[in-house]
Amino acid sequence: EDRLRVYRSFRFTASHGHQRFDTAGLAAATRAAGTLSELSAERVGAEMRRMLELPRVATTLATMVGAGVLDLPPALIDQLQAYEERDPAPGFAGRLALMMADGNGAGLKDRCRLSNGEAASAERGRRSARRLADSNFDEAAYRFPGEAGEAVHVAAALAVLDQTRL
């Protein structure tokens, strides 16, 4: 069968199922997890892009990690959850900035076939958020005027990890 359906089922659960998972469907996705590496990065990237554009998706991403479909560190899941709690309109750019933090940019760009523009925008968002977290407000606004607004919510989510390290 079409293994891309595994990703689609997670996306549809996030978009239409309020992130409440069907037990049988989740079990099937878990069984199929080992065969998903054969999917093209373009197809997986397209599904992940659609998923990351949804208003609420952190619980779905955590479930995908638990099912073995996605490999994300627990701290990143916590940051994505914090981002969704703090941003009134969470979206692709903010999530991507969080996911590209801590040196994950190149791997994520390849795995999801991100465009150079998407990767560059996420990197600018991450850099802006780091400047805000360091109280360099003027520099963030000057260097990254297009990303500074979203970066406020990303910086707040990044602080979640920093607090757990204390």
C-alpha cells in the first residue's frame, strides 16, 4: 500500500481529529514505521510542510515520535508545545525556526527538501529569536525586521529548554 498514507493519517488527525488518535490506525502506523525510509524526501517533505502549517500539531509530532515515524528530541517536542501555547497563530516559520536550532538545519533541509528560501527564513527567525532571548532587542529588530515578530514566540519557546537545563 501507499506508505505515504501514514504521514497523511497523522496530518488528518491533527487537522480534523483534534489530535485524538484512533488506536487501530496508530498501531498500523507503528507497524509501518520501519518501511517509511523508502519514501522520497520530496513526498515526506510535502506532508511535513502541510502538517507544520496547521494551527496545532505538537501533540501529533510527539505521537509520531512515539510511533517511530519521526525522530525528534524530547526537548524539541517541549519547545514546539510551548510555542503553540504562546503564539496565538503558530505556523510553519516558527516551527521551522525551532526545528533548525542546535545545528539541525542541514539535516532537516535535506530530509524535508526545504527550499533555500525556507531554510534561510527559518535561520533568520532562529537568529532573531536568539538575539531577543539575549535581550538584544534593537539588533533583532534591525537585522531581522521581517522575522522579529514571530521570533518573540520562538524565543519564548527556546527559553523552555534553557529553563530545563538549569
